[in-house]
Amino acid sequence: MTLRSARGRRIALAVAVLVIVPAVLAGCGEEAKNNRQNSLQPKGPAAHTIDNLFKPVAVIAILVGIFIIVATVYVAIKFRRRAGNDNPKQVHGNTRLEIGWTIVPALILAIIAVPSVAAIFKLAEDPGPKALQVEVVGKQWWWEFHYSDAKVVTADELVIPAGRPVFVHLSACAETIGGCNVIHSFWVPELAGKKDVVPGHDNTMTIEADKPGTFLGQCAEYCGLSHANMRFRVIAKSADDFEQWLSEQQQGPAQPVTDEVDGKQVPAGEAQDLMINTFACAGCHTLDDSSKPSYGPNLTHLASRTVFASGAYKLNRTNLVNWLLNAPSMIPMESKDCRLLATDPSVTCVGMPSFTENTPKGQPVMSKAQAETIADFLLGQT
């Protein structure tokens, strides 16, 4: 062995240690443990089923991995090239060895397969009529939730009753402008596994929370520019609190959007006029009926939520004003033509447009005072 090759191996080993050790330590830290997207901390029946399958399979995989690594190191050392061992004795046609390395892996796979298949069928079961039915539509880049029986539509936050199964119907197609979307994946690690949301192929899954709490969800399938920002929350409430929330969502807006004057519906105030006429927000959003889906999130009861913008930002006045002025600066979006959507249904766009940058010719630019007026109105829509 030359001095150069020995030095190169030492450098490679040092680099491997510097890369692997910090990665392992980071995975064991408190931040990783408590990031609220940890599938190793199950908080619902489906997640417990997955965790109970993962642990024994992980132990088997670790043991197999250790055996393979030890065997590889042993063979590499014993049969390394050295003086008097340039061509080790060749072994060919060892029947016992060949039968062994065929049967043993097959048995290991069979042991893993039986509980895996059982878990797959268990997770795919229809929870029955006692379950809450929710339709989930994946869009770019946010989630729309339809409580079909209660006729309620929300976004960003999926509110469910704790201790009751929720049968989720997943779709990437909506009956609003835009039709089908790209593929997404619905994932709430602490409550269940992943399930793809595929255009033209609806899927279902069951989620349930053991007790009240907030659980973070995420799109787990690359879906474009803002995939990493496509978040949501599952908020589990007690049965009574959930029914109260559902009843409040079924009510009309806290502040009227329009008034009837001389037999015509006109904006009921300055903010409403800005949203309906000046900036045409009503072309993409429903403002006064929580039962209707829309191209953008339903804003009828926006103030009842804790987050907005695909769950990426806390709902407060500062964040909402900044969002209204220039949303693409907060979350990357291809939204240049979105302001034309209200007047030209043939135009499709993705994301919230900026009202201060790349303004189409003839379209007004939003001032901060106007954004504050709209934000104050929306924050009053409980």
C-alpha cells in the first residue's frame, strides 16, 4: 500500500465520520423528536398500527444489515490482496450454502409479509356509518376540506372530533374553475400514513385522533413550485366542541358582504367594495357562504382559523396585510395572470397574485391602507 493511498483512505474515513455522525445526532435531537410530524410518536389508531408494524420490521432489518456489514468486512479482510494471497481459493457449487442463502431470505420476507399485508387490509377498511365523512381536494398549493353531510367548506385546517374515525375521500379534481390538479399526497404522520391524491383516481383513508390536539400535515408528493409550503393542520376537538364549531361554520358571515339597495345587491362597505369591484377577490374566493367551494379558499369564516396561506403563516393582521399586498413574495407562486380570472374564465392560474408587482395593464395597484381595510374585514369574519 502506498503512502498516498493510505492517506486518501484516512481522509475518506474522516469525511464519512464528519457527515454521518452529525446526521445521526440531529435525528436524535429534541427538535427532531418534537417537530410534531414524527411518525414514531403515534397519536391515533392508524398511526399505532403502522408503528406496531414498523418496529419489529426495523429490528429485523437492523439485524440483517449488521450481519451483512460484518460478513462484508470479514470477507474483505480475510481475502484482501496481500503477499501469498493474490488468488484466494475459489468456492463453486456449494449446495448447502446456495440453499441457505435462498431459504433464509425467503423466510425473513415471509415473516415480514404476513403482518404487512394484514396491516394494509386493516388500514383500508371502511370505518362504517359512524365515521365523519370529509372530502379533501388537493390544489396548488393548498387543501380544501368539504364536510359533505354538514355542507361546510374550509381550507388549511381540518377540524375533527377526537375519538371518532374520519373517512377521508381524497381527490385532485374540483367542480370549480381549473378542473383537475397535479398529483399530491396527504400525510399526517402522527395520525396515519401517506395516501396519494391523484387526478382522476380518488383515494380514501381513515384518520382518527386519540384525544384533542393539533397535528401537522404536509403534502408528501412533489407538486410544483410551492410543494414544500403545502401544509395543513388537523385540529381534533372534543365531541361537544366539534359540534359547536360545525354549527358556527354553518352560519352566515359575521359581517354582511352585500346589502340590497333598490332591488340590487351592492357591497355592504368599503372593504367589501374593494374585494368585489376593485380587486375582484370574489372572482376566486367565496366570501359569504361557507357551503360553497371556490377556486381559492373559502373566506366566509377566515378568522376562525389559526393559520392561512396553506398553513404556512399564523393568521394575524401583519401577515395578512403582507399577503394581500404581495403573496408571491411570501410563498413562491406562478400567479401573474390570476387577476384576469374573474373576467376571463378561460385563463387558468396557480396561486395568489401580487397586487403590487407585475400588475396587468389596466388593473389597479393595492395600497397598504386598502390592504389593511380588507384585512380588518376578514379578521372580523369569525
